[in-house]
Amino acid sequence: MENPYAAEAEQRWGQTEAYRQSAERTAKYTPQDWERIKAEAAENTAAFTRAFVDGEPAQGERAMDLAEAHRQHISRWFYDCSSEIHRGLGDMYVDDPRFTANYDTDHPGLAQFIRDAIHANAARA
């Protein structure tokens, strides 16, 4: 299935090392790899959702640990995701309505929670 955002991603980040790394790594993945990647990402989002619903603070250890797991997932499967890059991704989750809608559909405010946890984790590092 064609990624509808591939052209936009290439236009925005095509000249970066992260984009090159991601393209190189993902070109080698099998369908089983993609299933594992999606399952890991879904579990991370579900864990963020549980923390959010439980009323955990985004600056708390639980949320920051989830943010670190999120960053490590990106680094393992796509590109070396520094805390600075991760902070920018967190900002996109609230600045780009497409990302916000993805996280906030069932739990309004979840995108902001994830962004805040990412920022807190980056500060902790």
C-alpha cells in the first residue's frame, strides 16, 4: 500500500541523514518486520493512553519512560533519533492536525500529553 505522505516526507526531510537512514533500513524490511514494527508502536500508544487515562503527569517517570521507549523504537527501526529530533516529533504531534487527530480521536488531549512527555524525557536526558 502506497504511503500517501511519502512525497511530503521526502520534500520536507529528503536531504537529511535521518531520512537517508530510514529509507535504507526500511527498504530491507519484510512483511513480518512491518507487523512487528506496527505492533510495537501500537503497544506504546496504548501504554501512553493508559497513563493518560490514569491521570499520570506527562512529566512523571511513567510517561517519560514511555517517551524514551518511543524514541528507542524510532532509533531501532528507522533512524538515530536524538532527544532533539524526538522533541521536534513531539511538537509535530500537536502542531500538525493530522497527527493530533490520530492521537486525540478517542482521548482528546493525548497528543499534547505525549508531546509533553517527550519534552520532559528530552530534558531528563
